[in-house]
Amino acid sequence: GILAAAGLVALKDMTKRLHIDHENAKNLAAKLNELDNIQVFLEDTHINMVFFKITKDIDYDDIISYYNKKDIKVNGPENGIMRFVTNNDVSEKDVDYIVECTNEYLNK
């Protein structure tokens, strides 16, 4: 029923635009990598995930709260590494917004 319909849409429609998610992830990784206090694992950006570490001493709960207030969804770090995931709902404009907000937070 409902789950099968979602699966069919994913297989029939979303696979045709998956390359856009990958390009957005590469763009996000490159732009984040230009910021101070961010280490992006560029070699791992071959799918729609961007893995990064914040090298500045921060309170991770604080940055997660900051992102949430800015309507940016992100999980906390695993072993000090965070990640962003691009998908059908993330545009080039959103990528720029994420980078702008990250830069703003790290320079406050």
C-alpha cells in the first residue's frame, strides 16, 4: 500500500535526479571547506553526504540548537564528526544558506 507507493516513486522518479543531490553535496563540501575551523572529509563526498569536523572548541548542543533555529536539520557528532545530507528538498540556495549560517555561528 502506502509504503509500496513511496518505494515506487523513489525507484521510478528519484533515481533520475539523484545526481543533483550528489552535486549539491559536492558544492556544500567545497564551500564548507573554505571556512575557517571546519575540516571537510572531501574524499568521502562521493554520495549525498558531507562529513565534517569543527576544529574550533564549541558546544555541540549549542550548534545543533542554532541549526534547528535556522531550520537546518543536523544530528550531533559521532566521534567528533558531523554530517549534512542533501536530498530532493535541498536546493543550491539551501546549500548557500547552510554555509552562511555555519560561517555566522563560527565567527560569533
